[in-house]
Amino acid sequence: MLTGFEAFSGLDENPSELVVRHIGDMSFERFEVRTAVLPVEFISARKRIISLVNDKNWTPEVVLCMGVSPSRNWISIERIAVNIMDSIKGDNAGFSPSEIPVTKGTPLARKSSLPVKKIADAINASGTPAKVSNTAGTYVCNTVMYAALGACVRRNIPCGFIHLPSTETIDVKMMVDSILVALQTI
């Protein structure tokens, strides 16, 4: 399963949505890829990713979520999600949480179950800059990563998150190719 996000905060487009749509239009011999574009809303996105992972009609072999970090000039493979929703700038629904848990009564942090260093190395070897990042922040991307990891651990599904840069830094084709490299590495 591959997810991205809709546009938000003045962006005309979200590279993660573009990548999801490109890969969703592809066909693969060895596996099926299901895709979803999530809302940039803390509560709705959390509910949606949990629902997708817990779909009784299909169990993904891996869940890879993506978002955008326009301030980065490389692809970031996220290592840690924290159990905190916190943002001065509101989400697309206008919600601005302040130190609210993603899920009450659960651990402070969850670690990606994907081989983050191997993914970064493979993407770098393909010619696109990539780095391991130790935090997914506290915005909606982090909320989705944290919730997805929680849902996936219960079903023993490998799961992680990748932040993409803006399309001004790396073009969409290179991002698509990089995510395909990530999927092959996983």
C-alpha cells in the first residue's frame, strides 16, 4: 500500500500525491500496488490510514506512506514517529493541536519497521539524494506514520514513511523512480 497527501498550506500540488497517482497507474508483474491520497487533516488522516491498514478484504505486504517536506532538498526516509500532534499552523480543516497525543495510552514513539538505511543507500545509488531522518515532525505526516505503525504492528506488516522534497528540487519522475527503488529494496 502506498499513500500520499493532498495539497495544503498554499501548495498548488503535493509531490506525494503526484507520485501516488503515477505509481497507481502502473502495473507490476510480481505484486499489486494499492494507493490512497489522504487528507491533510490530523483526525481524518489518522482514521483513514488505520481503516486502510485494517481492511478485512486485503492485507498489504508493506505499507509505505509519503508526504512532502518542502524545506528539504533530498528524499527523507523517516526513522521515528512521535505520539504528539502539535502545530501552530492548522491543517486543512483548520485544526491546530497543541501537544495532543496521536493515540492516548500508547508509547511516546514508534520506529519504522522498514530498513531505512538500506532504502536511503539504494536511492542514493540510483542517483537521487536521500538521507535517513530521525523525526517525522509533529504535523499530519507524523500522525499518519505513528497511526500506521500502530495498526501495522498488530497485523505484522512492515511500515514506514518517506518525505519528498518539492518538485522544484527533484522532479516527479525522479521521485517516482526513487519510490520504486524503495519498494524494491523493501
